[in-house]
Amino acid sequence: MKLAAASIPLRARLRRWVLRRHGPAADESVLDRRRLYVLPTRAGLVYAVLLMVMLIGAMNYGSSTGYALTFLLAGMGLVAMHHGHRNLLGLGVRVIGAEPVFAGERAAFRVRLRNASAITRHELRVRFDDAHGESLDLAPESHAEVTVPIPTRRRGRLRPGPLCIESRFPGHLVRVWSWCAHDASVIVYPAPAAAVGPPPASASGADDGEQQRSGDTDFWGLREFRPGDPTRRIEWRAYARERGLVVRTFSDPDAAPEWLAPDPLAELEAELSRLARHALDLARAGRPFGLRLDGQTLDPAGGQAQLHRVLGALALYRCGDDDVHGH
């Protein structure tokens, strides 16, 4: 147990202690005195060293002017620390969340800042670890939203971890910050595969040839040319652009609903990407479709709500929860 604790970076252990001290996550965190922390920045450390040199020089030469200038600058540093602390004191912070995205895109987490006081808040900055939003000023008795883009690399549930809000106003001599716990997360859908044709019959769930696989009504997409394909369906414009020999495929809107299911013999992530592409194409064509996974069935339906249900099920299929470090 001691070795496991020692392997955790000091910064992470300090953050855990701070979050336990602040209590459980809340809809909105209000920054009181016990939640704020102050440390000098690099510029502040240089400033302090300069004051020490000036004080030693004034003592060595017995210069009253040197004493006066040193204590004046020291007082300015203390005033800057006081104003920096007041700049965050009483600020309301709420993590709203983000809309689902596909793997490889950026999840835009929205953070609402509320200023109920009569003072202006300067140079406010929010971040999740290394992902941060733009700095802003907040007028008295107002609120604003900040967007923090977080990169994603694989499907699943993205938990960005605690939010840090900080400010280095005024003078960038001290850094005042606080950690805020929250329950916000976002589902990251599988990255859709490149354009593919209609789902294979094994994935559709059609019985006795009841479902017609193709027709000449609605354009479905492009696929590679196969021997025996009619030449009238060849996409010559794509061939002229050196994209290879591809043909147009069509679907019948009056066909029975499609059933999507992963091929158990195929590579899982590639299959989920393929199913995500089929779900997008079916929703775009206005056709009903369902999903069959291990122990889970989504009945056929159409529309954007069904699309997001299917994509969400694909995103969480055989996938544990991850935080931002896992992406």
C-alpha cells in the first residue's frame, strides 16, 4: 500500500486531498476562503528575491531611501496577493457538460461562471489538466460560459476530472486557484468508418429474403467495383479524380427495418466503426433500424434520437469508463 501511494505523483495526491477537503461534487461550487489557495508565480519568486537583495543592500549601506523603496515594493506585493484572493472569492462555478462526439474529435465542455458581487473579476481561466479555455473578465452581477476543448482518441465515456479555476491578476506575482469536483461526462462515439455499402444480410436480421437489399430509388453510397456490376452505376467522376473504380449503390426505402449487429469473428473496433457508419447512413436516408449486441437489443426506429441511442450503445459496448488521461 505504501509503494502504491508513493507511485502516485505528488500533484495528484495533493489534488485528491484538496477534493476530499472540499466535499462531494455539487451542481455549482461557490469559492469561499477555505477553497482558495495562493502561491507565488515564477515572476513572484523573482520579485521576492529582488526584495531580499534590496533589503540586504539597504541594511549594508544604512540607506533610509533603500528601506523605504524595499518596504513600498513589499507592500505592493502583499496588496497584489490580497486583490488576487478577492478576485476569485465568492465566484460560482458550474460544469454544464458537453455534447457527444466521435473519437478523434474534441469534446467541448462548457463551464458557467457566475459573479454575484459588485466587483469585476479579471483574467479568469478554467482548465481540465492540460486542456484549458480562454481567459476572460467577468462584469459585476453577471455570468458567462467558457468552452474547454478536450481531445478524444477512443470511444467510451470521457470523464475530464476535476476542474481548476485560476487567476494571476494583478501583476502575475501570485497564482490563486481552486479545484472543483463535478459529475459531468460525455460519451465518445466510435469513429465512423469510410463510406461503405448496405449492411450484409447477416447483420440485417431479415428472414427468408423478406428484406430487399437494393433498389433504384434512394442513393446509399459508393463501394468498390465488382465484376458483374452494371456499367451505368459506375461513378465516372470519381474515376476521373483518380479515386479508383467505384459504383453507386441504392436502397429501397420501403424495405423492412435494418438490424445492425457486430460480426463476432471480426476485429471489435473495426466492426463498431462500420456499424457507426451504417447507423449514420440509415438515419440520413430516413430508414428505421435497430441494434443487437450481446444481451442488449434496441428495437427498430428512425430519427436522430434512435441514431444517438445506437451510437451510445456502440460507444459503451465492452468498454469501461475512462478519464481524460485514458484518451
